[in-house]
Amino acid sequence: MKQQTFFSQSLLFLLILAVTFAGGISAWAEESEEKPAALSSRFDLIQEEKKAEGVKLRSLQSDKEIVTEKIKEAQASITKIRLLNESLTVSQKLINQTGTKAKETATLTLLPVPASNPTKDNEETVYLNELNSLKEELAAIKEAEKEKLAEAADLLAEEKRILLELSVLEERLDKENVSSDLRSQIVSAAQKELGKPYVYGASGPNAFDCSGLVQYVFNSVGLSIGRTTVNQETAGNIISVSEAMAGDLVFWGGHGETYHVGISLGNGSFIHAPVPGDVVQVTSVSSYSPNFAVRVL
């Protein structure tokens, strides 16, 4: 009758643990999905910014082409005016040196220009001013273009960073999903052995000692682990008992001198095969406190 009551209490406690464990896994999954979603949103925003910057850059390049063409036209006009002025100067010298006959000769041999043209200098000045203005405008456009190219480079760098971070996160989440699935399988496999007797040196399937239970459960989900507690404590990274999650191992004794091991259920409890005359059961760390834990997954 006492044994039946013990089993009923153990099953009730186990049911509460299972519900709590499932809720913890669900909350962890929701939290794990938040960061990739935020990164994806930022990545989409960068794509939109890149499109907008591309439009601005193409507009600047178009403006630069227009201004460059205007500069060419202004330079051509200035060159033409200077040629005319040179022709006028030559004509004027010939007129001064040879009089009317030289003037007639100049009229026949040089470019057709009037004897005097005081507006040419002013016209050249206007074109020079326009040229200088266009050059300043071109310099401003080039500077703006340089800034846009720098912004585009920054966006590309951030895009690469986000893609890399997303890749790392996805890989980590894949591993965590596998780990989470294995943890659930380990807990489920251990729960199936509840109530089976402790026998020193036994490793299943009908009886277990502490390390035999651990090896049997891990092998049942496709994981290889040593047979003794000392072997098993080196199967992963050492953590504190308070950090132990479902599927981690909890140990009693010093490192290299452990004498007992159990499988953590998380939330401060574990499954173990305790001592001769007892059975595989669930125990809380408050009633039988381990010295340290090991994260195998």
C-alpha cells in the first residue's frame, strides 16, 4: 500500500514537471525567434534604403553628365572667342602698320571680324564666369556623389554583417532545436525507467545502478557516453547545479572522484537510481543536493 502511494505521488510530481518543462521550452522558442525576426526586418529596411540611395546616385550621375556637357560647351565658346580676339588683334596690328591696304589684305585673309569689337572681352568674361560656376557645381555634385557612394558602402557592410549574423543565428537555432529535441527524448527515455530496481553494476533493461541508468538512457537516444560516473563527468562542460537544464547530468563528489550521477529534469529535480533496495525515481536537489552539473548537449 505504501509502495502504491509512493508511485502515485511520483507520477503526480512527474506530470507537474512535464507541464512546466513544456512551458519552459515554448517560452525559450518564442524568445529565440525574436532576434532573427528583428534582424530580418532590419535587412528588409536596408534593401529599401539601398534602392533609394541608388535612385539618388543615378540622379547625381545624370546631373554630373549635364554639367560636364555644359562645361564643354562653355570651354568651346571661350576658345572661339579667344580665336576671334586673336584674329582681331592681328588685324588691328596690320591696319596700324600698313594702313588701308593692309586693312583690305587683312579683310581678305583673316577671319571676318569687325575693325573693333569692344563686347568680345565682356562676352569672354561672361563665359568664364559661367565656366567657373559650372565647375563649382560639378565639384559639389562630385562631393555629393562621393558621400552617397560612402553611404552605399556602409549599407553594403551592414547588409553583410546582418547576413552573417542571421546565418550564425540560424545555425545556432538549428543546433538548439536539435539539442532541445534530444533533451526531451532523454527525459522521456529516463521516465520510462521509473520504478525499476537499483542493482549494483546493472545497466538495464530491468535494473540499473546510477551510471548504468545514464548510459542506458543516452544510448537509447543515439548518444554514446561512458559507463562510470568519472567517465560521464568528462562528457561535456561543467556548469553549476542551478544552471542544469533537462537532459544535463548532475554529480555528487569532487571532480575525478564522483560517486553518484543523475539526469536533470530542470527546475531543480532529477531522475536517478539511488541505492540498493531502492528504485529509479525523481528527487529534488533541495532534498539531495549535487555538487556540480555537466552539459553534454
